[in-house]
Amino acid sequence: MDPAVAAALITTPTAVLASAAAYAAGRAQARSAHRGPVDAVRRQHQRDAYAELSRAALSYLSSTRSVMLFVRQVHDVRLPDDVTSGVRYRLGRSFIRPGTRRDDLAHDLAPDVIPPDVDHTLVLLEMLSPTWQQDIRDANQLDDLLRAASVVTLEGPDHLAELAGQLRDQAISVQRCWHEAAVTPFTRLRQQETEQDPNDMYVRLKETVEEFTRAARTHLNNH
């Protein structure tokens, strides 16, 4: 066999393999070059989503903490068993009306008298803040937190989406407690339900916020 032909036959497979390897390496490099900016953008979106949820959660914690004492006072009120449903309704409606003071409540209830426990609580709340009813209502705002939690559930990953869901659920539980105190005090339904301590609910929400923040920081630092 011609030596030149033999040499060509020997080197051809090597050249083919080298070309294939170069092609594969080129494709991998192209994918890597494409994924790099995409991953960077995704990480930034995740960072923004986590930061917004943390901000909204801390803001809600601050607002709920400022009225927690008010909520506790309302939840601790116990009406005598002999209070009729009509008086109970009028008492609840008057008690939660923004700006209602003791004299206003006495006038609205006449000829019935203000139950002693309610009288004591109303005096204390007026001393703490003349606008306590509106303060509780303002602390009921959850829109920012709910929107931020929904974005995190989309951005992921799964363990952070799950924590965002827990945080959302805890905040909704607090909101229901606040709503109950601000909108429907003294109802028989409320007294028949299993009541949760407002302070315990606040602590659980705070712990969930802290857990989410730690997990988000770990995820961002490791990716």
C-alpha cells in the first residue's frame, strides 16, 4: 500500500474524533455562555422577590405589634351570660365604631348599662390610644405581603415557596384575629370558637419570617 495512503487512513479517524470533540466543546461553551446571563437574571429576580417578601413581612410585623395590646384587651373581654343578643349586637357595633368613647357607648346602649368588663376595657383603650379602632383596622392590611408571597411561590425553589406559603398562612391567621377584634367583638360565634392568644400568633409569625429570611440568604449565597 502506498505509504501516503496508509498515513491518511490512520490519521482520518483521529481527525474525525478531534473534530467531533471540538464541535461538542463548542456547543457546551455556547450553552454555558447562554445560560450564564439567564441564570444571573433569574437569581436577581429571586433576590428581588425574597427581599420584597421580607420587607412586606417585617412591615406587617411592625404594624401588628403596635396594636397587639389593643387586640389582647378586646379578646379578653367577657360578657355576662344574661346579656341579650340585641344588646350584644348594639354593644359590638358601637364599640368598634371609630371615635366611639365611653359616653357615646353609654348613650347608644341606653337604657341598658355598659357591662363592667367592657367599661373597664374601653377606658383603658382610650388611655392607650384615642384612635385604637382605626389603628387595628390599619394593621389589617395584607395586600403587599400576599402579592410578595405569590411571587416567591412562582420563583421558587420548592423549599422557599413552601416557607412563603407558611408565612402567608400565618399572616392571614393574625389578620383574622385582628379582624375579629376590630369588626365583630362580643359575638356568640367568637366566644364559642377556640380562641388563640394574639401574642402567640405574633410570635409564630415572627419565627416564620426569620426562618424564611435565613433560608433565602442561604439559597442566594450558595447559587
